[in-house]
Amino acid sequence: MATPPSPGSGRSPSVKDVAAAAGVSLGTVSNVLNRPERVSSTTRERVERAMADLGFVRNEFARQLRMGVSRTLAYVMLDATNPFFTDVAQGIELAAEGADMSVVICNSNNRAVREQAHLAQLMEQRVLGILMTPIDPQAAWIDAVADRGVPLVIVDRTREDDRFCSVAVDDELGGRLAVEHLVDQGHRRVAYIGGPQALGQVRDRFAGAQRAWGEAGLPPEDLVELSTSMLSVADGREAGQRLAGMPSARRPTAAFCANDITALGLLQHAVAAGWQVPGDLAIVGYDDIEFASAAAVPLTSVRQPREELGRTAAELLLSETADTDHLHQQVVFQPELVARASSLGGAARQRTAGSG
């Protein structure tokens, strides 16, 4: 029986160890690994048995470096704590698996310095291509990736040019759908909760909300913007505290949050404060993550095709890596509103209560 390197030696079994244990040449082991059809079944079985006995694991990364070809993609996500991005990553992984590729997941955590560091490391590791949800799609370090010849696709963002493929959702339409729904429910004072304003999605969703509000002929001052430092559960709770501190006569009867995580934080505050949702405050989120429908009060949300975003982005990246004549595409999906208990029927109750 083959004997592996001694414990504590710090050395993994090598191709040479396999060849010695099987009594064959290095070339035969190489053929078993890369061109098994060239080796007789008897010899192949002997080599494979030696690999199993030794616990030999092929160093695929080193092999790819020698060949100058990688089978690894990478996704630099914006915020690993947000289920939206993990759903996008799942779509990327499904497309990669179908092409016999692996995916490295990185998290910038909304920090530019981490985003730059991840990109630098991924280029050093010679990944085949990169997908990313950037903090700023126009950042110079993104252009530097293209200058190095590494294919890159922008996910859930758009650029001002067509230097890269991108996959995104029409966020202005999404904001419009959310506020049109609240207006249809009878609300005439609505808060928009989201930030930071540096994020294009936050601006676009508010722009859509403003358009819907204006088209309804409602006073601009009654669409109240409550900016937050981030888009987190804690920011949603803090926004709830700010709403509670407003004079009751001017307090919004509904809130449109820039993502579901923030909306869930607001819902958490509302429940803890004893508010009725939607009786005292109607709430609409954005993304329609799995937790939205499972909340204590099921959350109305603007649905984005999360996995489809990831899958389409990965397919565009794979196309670019395989075709030197690849033409960049900017794919924009349409969102849809999913109405649930958190926003249905609340305004009528408020008007009745306030009329006495």
C-alpha cells in the first residue's frame, strides 16, 4: 500500500509520489489526469488507486497558471449582509456551474478601499473574469481592470458609457410603482427613506417616487425625504424614531423604503412602538427578498429578478471571455410591485379616525 508523506511534514502528496506508488512514469500520471483516454484501463485504475491511497489532490490553480487559462470567475458584491446580493450571487454560481467554472465571492462592505483591494488581488490571481456591484460605477479603478485586459461586468448598476457590459433594473420605474401604489391606497403624506445619496439606486428610486407624486398632483412638500447613512435594519429603526418625533398632523401615513432591509427595520420599530401596520403606518420596501413575505406583517415590495440578474451577468461575462468580437450589452430588467398586508387598506382607516 502506498505510504503518504509523514504527518507533520507539511508536504502534500505530489505527482512524483503517485508515480512511485503506482510504479509508472510521471508522464503516465499526467495522462491519467489530463488525457485519460490515452492510458489503458488497467494502468489508469492502478494510478487512481494510488491517488486515493495517498490522498492526492490535484492543484488545479497551479495547472491553470501554467497553462495561462483560468476557470475561475469572481463576484465582488456590495454588502454580504443583504440577502439581495446573496441571491444575485446564487444566479452567478448557477450560470458558472453550467459552464464548468468556479466562483470566488468577495465583499466590499460598501467600502471603496476594500473594493480596490479585492480587484487588485483578483487580477493578481488571474481570474478569468470579474463581476461586481460597485460603489461608484465610474470609479477609475474599474477602468483599470479593463486596461489590464480582464473582462468585467457591472451588476445592479449602470455606467455613463458602454465600456463594460452591465445588468441592472429600472429603479426609477420601481420608485414610481411604489408611490403610485401608496397614492392609490389613499396616502397623501409619504416618507421616502433611503441613503446614502451617493448610491445611484437611492437617487433613481426617489426620482421615480417624485415623478409619481407630481403626476398625482400632490404638494411636493408632502413627499418627505428621510436620508439615512446606510440601507440597514438599524437605519430603518432610526427612521422610525424620526417619524415618531414628528407632529402627528404632519407625520407621513406611509413610508417607501429604498430596500427591504431598511423597511424591515422600520417595521420592527413600528411593531415595538405599538403602531398598527398599515393602520398607523403603511410600509413599502424594495427588492422583495425572501424575508419580505415572511415578516410579521408581510411586506409590500418592489420585486427585482435577483437570481436572473446574476445569471444574465455571468452569461455576458462568459460570452466576453470566449469571444474576442464580443459587443458590450447594457441589459435593463423591469421591476414589479408585489402588494402585501403592510400597505393594503391603511389609509382609509386613518382618514376615518382623523375625521372625528
